[in-house]
Amino acid sequence: MTIGRHEDTERREGVVLTPEQAKSRRARNIAIGVAVALFVALFYFVTIVKLGGNVVPRAE
């Protein structure tokens, strides 16, 4: 037995999606990615607004 090599490369194990299911999964993954990116951006901007002018000390 060779490690890392499948004896039967033609046989597929696991779930095989139909093209419609694959398209639906991709759309859902993109939507989740956009939602996470917006959530991160929201936290970033809220942090900047809360810190305000205290981020960089001014030399007066």
C-alpha cells in the first residue's frame, strides 16, 4: 500500500453535488463571506469612532 495514493482514482467517495447544489453552495459561501467582511468593517469603524482623536497624541 502506497501512502498518499488512491488505488481507485475513478471511484468518488462522499457527497457528490448536482450543479444546482454546487451553485447554491457557492452563492451561500459568497454571502457569508460578504457578511463577515461587513461585520469586521463595522467593528473597525466603531473602534475608530470610539477612540476618536485619542489615537495619535498631538504635540502642542
